[in-house]
Amino acid sequence: MTTTPINLQRSEGKGLAAGTLGLWGSTVIGLASTAPVYSLVATLGFVVLAVGAQAPIAFVVAFVPMLFIAFAYRELNREVPDCGTTFTWGTKAFGPWVGWMGGWGVAVAGMVVLANLAQVAGIYFWSLFGDGSLAENVPLVTGTGVAFIAAMTWISWRGVEIGEKIQNVLLAVQYGALALFVIVALWKYFDGTAPDPTAFDWAWFNPLGFTDWHGFTEAVLLALFIYWGWDTCLALNEETKDPRHTPGRAALLTTVILLVTYVGVTVAAMMYAGLGESGTGLGNEAIADDFFLAVKDGLLGPFGWVLVVSVLISAVSSTQTTILPTARGTLSMAAYRALPLRFRTVHPVYKTPSFSTLVMGVVASLYYIGMTLISDNILQDSILSLGLAIAFYYAITGFACVWYFRRELFTRGFSSFLTRGLLPLLGGLMLAYAFIQSAIDMWDVDYGYTVLFGIGGTFVLGIGSLAVGVLLMLLWFAFPNSKRFFRGESLNRDTEVLVPDEGVYTRSVDGGI
């Protein structure tokens, strides 16, 4: 049975399941969104190839702008705890055009990464069976990936609480596998059975140890984007207890946990496998795209399948949590007339953005199928281009924080200047640089797998996806229902956002107070 608001005279916001998540639930969803196991699998080898023994400090350096942007999210959320996040804050700070594009950046990043996660889930699922040939069957893998998207879309549509319960289990499995990896790797290092035991060296954490600027920027850009996803807990702010404070705390806690996780696993891997260019060495280009798969049998023997399962679970888990922020972002955009009102539909029982969630699942599935039919190389390049959309909307958030609070930066003490001004500004500048540097790198025809129009296909797909957003924005601008938004009437700096009043709870069918 559903519950009713405590006070029917007070605002229920957009109708979401208010008061559902606590600090732990928000943190779990933030961690799950980053897919920590898969992120390490896909990135660790390439970071080592770029900077060698400086890989641990590369993860630390990449953490800095993430932390600074997390402060921007926290401060903006305290003032405006709206599930539209970058869209809402960007609009309030810079107006409707920048805000709309910020919302598009969130949406396009989610769509592209869902295709990637679905493919990974399909490949790793079938790699558990037979001799591995099933994992190379493209139609089978694609169909399985779409089935995973459908299942996770259903869970997201069904309710945030059932999603949180499932994420608790899936995240426990991921961190259990990572803990097992670290413990066994260090055990084999100390008993001398590691393939290339390499003594720990504090020089791995020396920020002045980088010898090649291009390698440094490549490694930091790679490391930067494996932190992406922690902001999901901010998109669920309207469904969180104490929405002005809990999501921001969860975001900061999530980024710190990720830092410890990534650095800890990297150090253990280096001590176990070394940096050699052959065998299981982290410097071996042949295994850079999946280091865990290369070492699983030597490390865990008959239990090597545990690492395969953990990557599968990581991808599936992130599939569900990636749908959440995009669906809520489009819900918020519709609430303020930046999208058709149909996207504002909230399920009367489950209290989820039902239409937006289903649209996200369908669009992601069609995109994945379409890219697979055209070319697997184009699909891979679209995934490589993901960093542009991420840096784009994170940078907008950092700059929006500074501009929104500009009148009070020097009047409320040093702490306010630091967390609302200096740190978000530095984070925005770092990510703006990451965007520009990534675009320059992607222009090179040798960057990815395809060449389009005589330049790197990754650049065309990355910049092109943002350009599609501009076209869609102009298309919506042509409709009469959009005028209130683009004239700055439905959402501006002074607009009271549609969020639940403190103390109002509209829990979903799984809830209760």
C-alpha cells in the first residue's frame, strides 16, 4: 500500500519517492554508477602504458578535479536540491541555452555508456561458458546486452528502493572481488610466487616523476573519467532524506572511496605483476585492455572465474544506476518546459519517472543495436569519445557554482570562498582543459578505430553528439510549449524549484516511513 504525504498543503515536488535514501544508500548508488571493477579492467593497463610506474600518482592527480567538482555539486545542491542537477543549476546561473546543453551532456553520456556496459555484460556473461567462442558471437552478445538493459530499465522503473537493495548486493560482490585480488596479489608478492614481484616504492607517488607531458595528460585523462558516475547520488536528491545535505556528503564520500580503491588495486597489481612488457606485466600492450582477465588464472587458479563474474556484475550494476540520473534529468527538464511535458510523467505507485526511464532504456538499446550493425569500430570510438560529454557537463557545473554564488564569495568567510568559488573554479578550468586536450587528441586519425571525413572518428562522434544536442534544442525552441523556458520564465535564478518541502514523504509502494 502506498503512503500519503504528511501534510497535503505542502509541496510534494515532482512526485518522486521523497525520503527514500539515506547516506549509505546514496553512497552505494554513487559507487555502483562508476562501475569500479570494470573501470579498472578497462583503464589500468593503458594508464601504466602511458606513464609506467607513475600510475598511482596519475589516479591521485585525476582525483583532484573530481573532488573540486564534488564541492560544486554539494554547494549547489544545498541551495537548489533539484534532480535536474547540471541542467537546473546551469540554467539558474547562465540561462536556458547553457542549462539545456548541460542537461543534454548528462543524457548523451548516459546513452553512450549504456551501450558500452551492455556490450561488456554480454561478452563477460558468455565468456563464463564453453571455450569463449560464444563471447565472440556478435548477435548473441548484442541480444544479451539488450536483455540486460531491459532488465535494469525495469528495475529502475519499478522503484528506487528495490534498486538500492539490489545495488547493495552487487556492490558487495564487486568490492569482495577487489579485496580478494589485493589480498592474494600481496600474499603472492610476499611469499615470492608472484610472476614479477616488484617492491613498493614511494616514487610511484611523486608528482614530479612524470617524464613525458603527453603521457602524463593521456594517463590523467584516462584516470579522470573512471571516476565518472559519482554524481548519480546528486540526481537522486529529491528521493533522499535531508536532500540539501545527504547527497553532497555522499558525493564527497564516494569520490574518496574511489580514490582509495583505484590507488590500492593499482599498487597491488604493480607489486604482483610488475611493469614488464611481456607475459602478465602491466607494460604488455597485448593485455592492456583487460589485465584482470590475463592474470585471473595465475592469481586465483580454479577461482579465476570470480574476477570474470565481478566484471559482469560491475557492468550490469552500472547499467541500472546510469539510467537513474538521465531519467531524472529529463523529468526535471520537462517540469520546467525544457522538454515535452510527457517526460514529466511519474508512476503513481512506484514514484519513478516512468516515461523518461522507459525512453532511456529504449533509446540506449536502439543506439547499441544501430552502432553494432553499422560497425563495431564506430561503437568503440563512440565510447572513447565519452570523455568529451563528461568533461563538458562537469565543467558547466563547476563554473555554474562560481557564477551562482558570485555575490557572496567575499562576504561569508574563507570557507564559503573556498568551497563555492576557488575549488569549483579550479575544477571547472581543469575539466575545460581536459575537454580541449581530449578533442585535440581525438582529431588525430590514429587516436581511435575509425576515420570519418578525413579526421579521427572519435572526434567526429564526440563533438557530433554535442552538436546533435544543439539541433534538438533548436527543434524544441520551435515549439510553442518551449517559449516559457527559453524566455527565462519557467526557470530562472529566482524561480522556486519544484522540490519536496522538508518533512514531506511520498514513499513508493516498497517504502513506508
